[in-house]
Amino acid sequence: MKKIKSIEEIINDYDNFIIDQWGVMHDGTFGYDHAFHSINILNSNNKNLFIISNSSKRSQLSIDTLPKLGFKKNSFINTMTSGEMIWQLLKNNFLDEKNKKNCFHIYDEEKEDGLDFRDGLNFNFVEKVEEADLILACTPFVKLQPIDYIPTLEVAYKKQITMYCANPDFETVESSINNNIFCMGAIGEIYKKMGGNVIIKGKPDVSIYTETTNRINLEKKRTVAIGDSLFHDIQGANNFEIDSVLVKSGIHKDINKINNLIKNHQITPTYIIDKFSI
């Protein structure tokens, strides 16, 4: 792992840059000034830019949100979310109109896009997990903590219900409280450790990288991923066999903790940088 101060130090080594959103480009509310500058410089150097985000949102919604955060849509060749990957999987795998499956949907009712995710999916949505054939896990229920999901997960495990997790992240940055908050991936990880079957298609799963970059003839040796999560951005880059940059201004801020995580989990970034800046 090499410490760098600027993306400019490696700009000539790569043609393709796969960039995370939360904690790298923005905090969910505002885009970072240093990220605007970095993306402009990369564009001016004719680099291929991609966004891969472990967001439960559909890809088009994430694309439409970019200008509100201060970014240009056409700066990126493609934007792919874990939510889009799961939506497409569910859309293609559950087509039988006569025998619709019952789906228990975990989502934040206070977010405008919660129910929108259901559009186009062929399910009967039920209010009780006892009635469900599968779980669609998008965003945490309002005011619940991870421990509060245990009773639901116990019922699901006894029924051998598969969870489709639209956001594999364990945690993310939250600008309004200046702290990290847990994501649906944390609940998926609990269910997995209980013995439950959890399906993800976002980082660190290789499929989202393949899907995102299939518009070009990708040379992996000339490709680097930039993100703030060791367990998703860096592990995903390792799985996809490309180089990576760990941004230290997002989820992981303490270098001693970072070094311990690297040692204990054998997840090593190629570079580490304080923030996504040039």
C-alpha cells in the first residue's frame, strides 16, 4: 500500500477510473469541491470514468441525482448501482404472473424512492415476514437498530427465506449527524452468519464491475477503483483483479484501524489517499 497525496500522481498509469459515490464524491447531500476538480481533470485527460455505487436506488435515479450534487451526467460512461443489479435480477427471475411470490420489503418509508423500487417487479408485497417467500432488503426501517431485526431474521431463517440485499454496504457517511450510519448490508451480514441465504450483486461481487464496464474493451491493467470501504470498494477491486485507491475521508478515517483491518482481513489497497483530490 503506497501513500499518495493526489490522484495526479497515478493519472498517467490508468485509462479507466471506477469511482465510488458516498464518502468519495459526496456526503449524500453535497458534492465535495475536491471531487469536482478531480473529475474535471480526469475528463480533460480523456479518462474513462465509471460510477459503481452500493446504493439501493435504481441506476437512473442515481444518474438524475448527480446534477443536484454538482456533477455532470456526461462526465461518466456508465453509472451502476447495487439496487439496479438486484432489481434486474428479481425482474428476470420472477416472471410467473399466475404464481406470484410473496415479498417482504424492508425500506425506509421516509425516503421518496422506497416504494418506487417496486415498480415493474412481479410480487405480492406482504406486511409480515411469516407470509413471505423472499425478502427484499433496500434501506433500514426508520428508527430500528440492527439488533431489532433479529426476531424477523429468526422467522426468515426457520422458513429458509432468501434475502436479496440491494445495498451490501455495512455503513456509510451521514452528513446530517456527522457520523457513520449502518446500511442494509449489516443486516444481510447478520442473516448470513445465522445461516441464512443472502444474495448481493453490488460490491464486492464481480458482476457489478463487469456490467458497468461492458461498454468498452476494458484493459484491467489500466483500470483503478477509488473508494472508501475496505470491505466493498477495495475487496471488490481485488476480486475484479484491478488496482485500487482507499480514500481515508469516508468510512475509514483512522490509519491504525485501517492497518489492523488490512492485517486481519487480508484486504489490501494499492494506494491510500486522504481524499479524492488532485
